[in-house]
Amino acid sequence: MNIDPILQRYSVIREKNPREIVLLRGSGCRWRRCRFCDYHTDFSKDSAENYRLNHSVLAQVTGKYHALEVINSGSFTDLDEATISLLKQTCFEKEISRLHFECHWMHRQSIPYCKEDFASLGICVKIKMGVETFHTLFRESYLDKGMGDASAQEIARYADEVCLLQGIPGQTVESMRHDIETGLEYFERVCINIMQKNSRPILPDPAVVSLFMQELYPKYRENPRVDILLQNTDFGVGGAADAQ
């Protein structure tokens, strides 16, 4: 990803948990150490420019499903105040009652206020958190996720949904299944991301991806609480926009 505004930044998810989804731009993820992720390159420190871009993206929201997912290659705390105000206005005007935000563990103390703030407007906020795996040693020593030894129970105090990363070296069918089942036990929804090659050091392991497709994909593909992104653009955002 980069900061080019021609990225596809609006889409509609029509099947599981129908909702609109937008890729906004913020000041950037403050962790930036994950060894598998380069999404944080989609950022700008110019809040005025971010707001102009985000305004054009949010103008496409229709409220079709009364649900909106907001991602911004970081956490909701990285969005400027004007964009947050515009989100509130958009939700009110389009009768959106459920808003999904993403958040890194380091910002967990901001989550209760965010939920209360939007709840005062009649908007239920759901927090999606990238956990990648519940194997804490693997998560912290190999992925460098920045969550310490936080358990599923602890994470569930703040997050409603989790993202898991699968298809990477060292994973097995058993470890991937355990992560999915743990996610389903403690959280409302699970989003499985299959590792894609990018500029970071960790590469997908074709053998592990093949095991996932053979053993786990058939079992979970129809589960209404599980989203599976075989490509990181499967939600319809993040790729290049069609030429105008």
C-alpha cells in the first residue's frame, strides 16, 4: 500500500454480516513493528489532506445495511478529529446503527470512551483487533505483535472481533484450528487473513497455505461468524481503483 488516493477505498460486503466498508487514511499505525505487515505505509501526517480524502470516501456511504466498517491501516485513534466528527454525521444521516472500528492492543484504554461516545448517539461500536494467533510466544517473538502475554480472555475485555493470520511458517493444521476455535469461543466474529507476500520479512509458506485450504477452509467457509480473506483485497478495498 501507499498513500495514493486512487486506492479503492469504498466497497459493499453483501454476504456474511452485510455492511459497507471504507478504507480511510489516518496519521499512521503507531506500533509499526509487526514483521508481517506493511499496511501502515498508507498514512499522512497532514490531517487536512486526510480529512479531504476521507470526506470523499464517506460521501459514497449509503447506509444500505445500517452497518459500516471503518479500516485505516492502523487504529481508530489515528483518525483526525474532523474525520471522527464526519463519521458521526454520516452515521446519523445514513441511519447507521452499527460501526466497526479496528484497534491495536496498545490503544485498548481508548476503547471504552469510544464506545460510550458513539453509544450516546445511538451507534453501537464493534472493535476488531488484530491478534494473528493466540500462541503468545509465537505472536510476540516471531510476529512482534506488541501484545505481551495477553490472553484471549483479556483481549475479549476490549475487542468484539479478532483478525487471525494464517499460512505462515511454523503453523500447523492443529495450531490454526486452535486459533479459530479460540476466536469463536471468546469473540463475536473471526476474520482469517491468509498471508500475502509484501515488503516485510515474513513470507507466506505455500505448504501451510495448502494445508489451510485442504483441511480448514471447507469447514469454516460457510460459518456466518467467520470471514476468510484469501487475498487481502477480498473485502473490495485496498486494491487499485478503476480508472475514471
